[in-house]
Amino acid sequence: MTFIAWIDGSEVEPGALGGKGASLVRLQRSGFPVPPGFCVPAAGYRRFVEANGLQPLLERVAATPDLRLPKVAREACAPLTAALAEATLPADLADAIRAAYRDLHARCAGDLVAAARSSALSEDAAAASSAGVYETYLNLRDEAAVLDAVLRCYRSLWAPRAVQYRAFRGVNSAQEAMAVVVMQMVEADVSGVAFTVNPITGDRGQIVINASWGLGEAIVSGRVTPDQFLVDKASLTVRQREIAAKEVEARPHPGGDSGIVEMAVPAARALAPALSDAHLRDLAETCLRIEAQYGRPVDVEWAFAGSRLYILQARPVTGLA
């Protein structure tokens, strides 16, 4: 049984890597600047379920009628939530993750701060994105933090809101599984999201870029309103700039601890554009190449560390006519 698949050399079936994992392998193979890392495929999750005797509880939840109702989802998940709180990673899976983490640490010349990202099998499908449903853990400083993050990602698959979401989307929870991406975390100066279609108007001739200082968590959590740039695809000209007061940013926890903290941004910097014109052009050109790779408009998570651009995720934009 294969518990580890490297982003830069995976021979595992992409469907076993989940939406994020499969996307990162595809992007890396196509030459895009993806941070190094590995994926714990769905086989790892299934081993976890088997070792902890969770299958009967999972099937009971999945068979519950009316899971779209919040109260029903909460009550149905309660026994499973209690069991998951006591569940542990089996030794063979934990050993494989430790070995891969040490290998990644060596690949990063001993300078590794990791991120663990949930990658459910149904996630980021062309018909329905699961953005924001599952968990991501940042600034992981050691093996223990990575192992705990993988366990938390597995638990997040059966959070009531995730079960409810799948019910709304018509996804059979009994057949769902979780892969986990473990990759070098980019200690971003600026990060954000770009859409190669205007998600509000549906205009496919525009790229919409949201950007803010620090890690992307401040945008995801809604704690900061990002800058927004509207770029014309044909000319790569910035047609519109909306510069927000970006008063907080997410940064790695100081003092070497795992996790992130929210920090105040000085007033002058808060009101300054997060992206220069050179960065905007670099990002727009890269997003257009990703769109060409996918053959349809995409939603791209990105980060700049200094002048270096990294692509953290790409997925098809859903809900377009």
C-alpha cells in the first residue's frame, strides 16, 4: 500500500490525491512554480479508518436522511465526532509520513516550515468547488505538528458542515475519502487569489486579482478586505485598481512555534498597493498559462516571497454559464 506520493514525481493515480493534490502534481509537471512537497493519498485515510474501526459509524452518518439540515447533520455526526477525537494514526502510516517529512526537510536544505492542506477526493471538481469547506494548517515546525495536522484534516472530512455541504452537492459521503498535501509553506510577503474570468459579471476577457499582505489566511478568514485589480486579458493592462485599507496580516507565529498569528499593519503600508505593476504582469501571465493548461477559466491561489511567485493551488471556476 502506497502512503506517500511526491508532487514532483507521483506515479499514484491522480484521483487518489484529491482535488488539491492532483492539481499540484499537474501544475508541477507543467513547469509552474509549485513549492516542494508530498501527498498522503486516500489510501492513508482508508488505513486510518480501518485501524480505528470507524467504517460502521461513517456509513451510519452517510445513510442518514436530510443531512442538508444543520441540526440533522450535527446530531448524526455526534457519535462519529467523539470516535474521531479518540482515533490515532496507525504506526505504519505515521512512520511513512515521518520518513517523507524528513526527506522533504532534507530537500529544503534543513530550512523547512510546512503546510498541511486537506484534499478530499470530490474537492475542486469542475462541477462544484469545495473551497473553504475543509482545513489547512500552516507554519508546521516539526514532525509532531505535521502528524497532528494530518489527523485534523481527516477529522475535518466528517465535520457537520462538510457532511451538510456534500449532501447539498449530491456527493455520497460513504464514498468520500481524504488525501492530505504536505508542502513547504511559502512565507509570503503578499498573497491572494486570481480568477481568469470576472466571477461577478462572467466576463472572460478579464482577470480579477485579490491581494493582501502576508499569508492568505487573512483573506480566507474575512479579517481583511484585499486590494482588487482588474486586468484586461488581451493587453495585460490594469484597467481598475481598488486599494483597500489592509490593516492586519497573517504571519508565522514568532518564536518558532507552529501556527499563525494576526499582526497589525502600519498605516502607510496598509494603504499601499500590495502588488506592483511588475508583479501584476507576472501573475497575470502565469494565470493565463494555467488557464490554457486547464482549457477553461481557473481560480488560482498564489503568493509572492520577495519577487518570486509561487502557485499554491488552481481549480476550475464553477457556476459559469
